[in-house]
Amino acid sequence: MRVESTPTSETEHRQQRRGWQWLPSWRMVGLVAAILVIGEQFPFSYFPMYSSFDPTADYYYLANEEGEPLASVEVVGTSTANVKKMYRERLRELVVRRGAEEDDATEQERAQIGRETLTYLRELGLRSGAAVPSEPIVLQRVVLHRSGEGEITRQERVVASN
Amino acid sequence: MRLTGSKFREATIPHAGWEMLVMRAVFAWLMWTMLPGDVPYASQPVPNGLGWVFDLTWLANPDLFGLLRIGYGVALVAFALGVVPLLSLGYAVGLITAVGALENSQGAIGHHLQLVCLVGAAMWISSLVSSRADVRQVLRPSLATNQTAVHWSKMIIVASYVTSACVKLIASGGAWIVQLPDISLQLIKTHANVFYDTLIPQSGWAATQLPYLIAEHPNLTRLFFTPGLIFELGALAALWGRRSALVVGGGLLLMHLLVRWVMNLSFSAHEWLLVIFLINLPYWVWLGLRSILDKKSA
């Protein structure tokens, strides 16, 4: 395809660099480095979603005392993905104080943070105009595992109720 | 003659005024859709980013936020028309960044707002730099100033994708492609999340069969998902010119659409930013029409 153009509309203000011109400019390298260093501090982000995968993963959901699932967005005004993040961030903050990591959290610590998260979620739900139930809400954790043969198994447990 | 971008080096594309008007208008619309109708967060339990510096909970005042939101709409219209971007865009970026920081200070970091805020901030900083050099640019920036602002926007988009690719390589110890079959668990997780958000059954093929297919066929999985990483790493090419921006933008958009389909996970703001600044469809439509008209007149 041939495209006619005027010099002014087609002139590019290219960087005057010799050789290896396809390499990123120093300001681009600096920009990437800055985003990496600043990390997850809003409005900056290095977008770490799905940056690594493990043969084990988990997700969380809300249920009533009978174990029937509740629609998270309807009852607390936020998604289950956010529920998980809120719970894990608070759990991390707790265990870091004793120099441990999230995986080392005891059942008691998980239950304590689970209850605190549910309290926060109830308040958030009320402020968001969600239909927060008066009965206790249960936080459920589901752990998925993929074996070397590709078989996927699922385990479920109650974290806390509030 | 050569099309823009025929050489492999970073270039500021001389976009026409009408192209940038369309870009600003669609970007302003995107910014409008990203601002929530109300802010329910009355506390900052886990401060993040700007939340460390400022107490932003005043945004939860519904009356005040309603007024701020009206001002946001007015500012975005002014920005789209290219009027006083220092004030109009500055106000809009300031408000949406403050809301985003408060939202991300609840202990759950989401990733739908960052790139919109950064692109807006990049355009604003570009305007600021131009205005400092020439005060006349404050009211109505020149064509060249707008071109620079668009280029800065592209730079921040590209840098974000390249950074994301670098993080994949760093976090996985260089084994991201090797680990890919375990994405099957993430698929089950994201579909379960969508179900437990609303209790609407996820009965499609992508939700019920694809995760198990992926788990059982690791190399097929790698074949489908690896191009996404390559496009992210190669996003730098989007700065070479219009054609490379179209190819990179199209590839990254395809990656997002694939993720949307298989994982039920959408990054609509990212998709729109690619459409606006890299794919730039209006230009290609105009070029196609002009080519047809030229042939007819010849």
C-alpha cells in the first residue's frame, strides 16, 4: 500500500541514536525499573497477577451456617477475590509480627483474622447498601491441588464464622 | 514513501489533531466509567500508596463526593476538548487517583485503575513540562504538545506491560512457561470466584472442562499462553511507529480477550487503553477510506 503524505504530517521526531536502535531508550529502562522498585503502591503497580503458578491454589467464599453459599457481592458489597485479599493481607500482618510467613499461620490465627475480616465485611456491606444477613456468615476456604499426573483434587474447610 | 514506524526505534508519531481529539474523548469517557458512583470506604485499614500520605476517607462523604463527581464530569469534557489540561486533566486524575488509593487501602489491591491513573498522570506531566517552557500552552496546548502527551501515554502503557512480563520471569524464577499447566487451578479459582460473587452457575465449556484439559495437556497450554508473555516483553515495539503499535496493541488485546474467555477475568480498562492509544482504529479507517478514494480519483 502506498500512502502519500506531507513532510510535516509524516516527519517523525526520532531519537538520534546510532546502532542497536531497536533497544529500549534509557528513559524506558528507567520507567520499568522505577515501576519495579516502587511496586504495589497506588497508583503504581507492576501487575503481578499470575506471575507464577503453584500446583496448589486456594479460593474463599461466604456461606451461611448450613454451609449454603452466599452471593458475596449481594451480602457484603464486594467480590470473593477481594474477600480473599483482605483476609490474607490481615493474616500476613499478624504473622509477620512473630517473624513467620502466611503459610505458617496457626488455625487459631486464621480463625481470629477470619472473624475480624467478617466484621469488617459486615460494616462495608452496610455502608455499600448490601443485604447483610443478621445470621452469622461463615468464611470458607477451598484448597485445590494438581498432581504430577494432572489430576486435580479439592479440599474445603471452615476458616471462621461471625 | 514510508509509513511511520518503518524503522526500529522509538518515535513520537505525528498524530493529526482530529486523531488526538478522538483519543482524548474516548479516554475521558473511560475515565468517567472508572469512577464509582459512591465511595463506601470509611476507613483505611491497610494504607497503600497515596493512602500512606493522606487520609482519604473524606471521599466517603456522599454529598461531597457527589459534587466532586459533577466537577469530574465537567473537567473531563474540558480535557476532551483540549482546554486547560493542566487544570481539567489534573483535577480528574487527582480525584480518580485519590479514590483508587482509598479503594486499595482496604487490604485488597485491585488492578483495574492503576494504568488509567498512570496514563492520565503521564499526559498531565507532559502538559506541565510544555507549559513551563511556553506559558501559552496552558490554555490550549499546541499540536506538538498533544503529540508528546500521547507519546508519554504510550510509554507508560508499554512500560507497564514490559514490567508485568519482567515480574513473571522474576517471580517464577524464569520458569513461567514451565509452570503454565498449573494455571488450570487459577481457571477453576476464577470461575469459582465469579460463581460465589453472584451464585450464577458457571456452566460453559471454559468453566467446566477447559481447566482439566489444561491440566492434562501441559504443552498445548504452553503453546496457547506463551505468546502473551512474548507480546508483553515485545511491547516496546509499539513505540516504533503506527504499524508496530497496531500489531503489539492487537496482540495484547487478543491476550486480554483470551484471558477474559478462559478465566472469566476482564481487564477492560487495559483493553480500552490499547484500543485508544496503540491500535488507534480511527486512523486506519481514515487511511483505508483515503486509499479507496485515491484509487477512484486516479
